[in-house]
Amino acid sequence: MPNTNVAGEASGLALPFAASGEGGLQVLYGDEYILQLVRTYAADCDSDNPFQDVGIGLEAVFQVSSAAAWKGQVRRKMQAMFRLYLERTNLAVLKSVSFAKTEEGEDTMNVIFISIESNEELAINVPINREAI
């Protein structure tokens, strides 16, 4: 669950963990923290740690054969993540989830959202490798 600092700005630990200049853990604030949350939610859950089940878990999605079906499942999972974690906490509102191919033919997911804190439109582009799953 996202935290806020004294000024009410969203804040949380940087992932992966890193030391700050003051000897503690590095903390991210505002839109930088919100972007990290969205990148984490868009992850494929590729981890050997069973307690680190973070992200939309693309392995089940890629059991679907048609491109339209898996894109629809990924879109619904991102919408659910936004509702559950970002919209409910008044951090960000999802604007769109779209898909494209790179020049190399790799599928990518483009997520555009509005940061409620800064009122800025932010975007991430996440590669999705269906063959690796």
C-alpha cells in the first residue's frame, strides 16, 4: 500500500533496494514512485520467490491462443491493478492500455495514466515476450 510523507506526497522504497546518500534506504517520491508502482504491476511475476507474487502474472495469459484474447486479459488485469492499488488510494487513474510491436517483432504494452498528485499524464512501455513463457 502506498505511503505519503509529511507533505502528503506519495512515497515508498526504491526497487531494487538501494542505499541513500545518508546511509538509509533510498526513497522515491511523487510521480517517480508512482511510475515505479506501475512498472511493478506490469511485471510478469518472474521470480523464484513465492512470496513475491507482484505483477499481472502473464504466464496464465499466454495460454490463450489468440492475440485479441491475451491482449484483453492483460488489459483487464492492468485495469484491476489500477482500481485496487492506485485509484483507490488517489494516486493515479488509468487512461489507456494499448499494444504494439517493436521493429524486431516483440510485443509491447503501453500504459498511459494520469498522476492525481501532479495532474500529469505519464506513460510506460513494457516489453512482453510471449515466447519466454
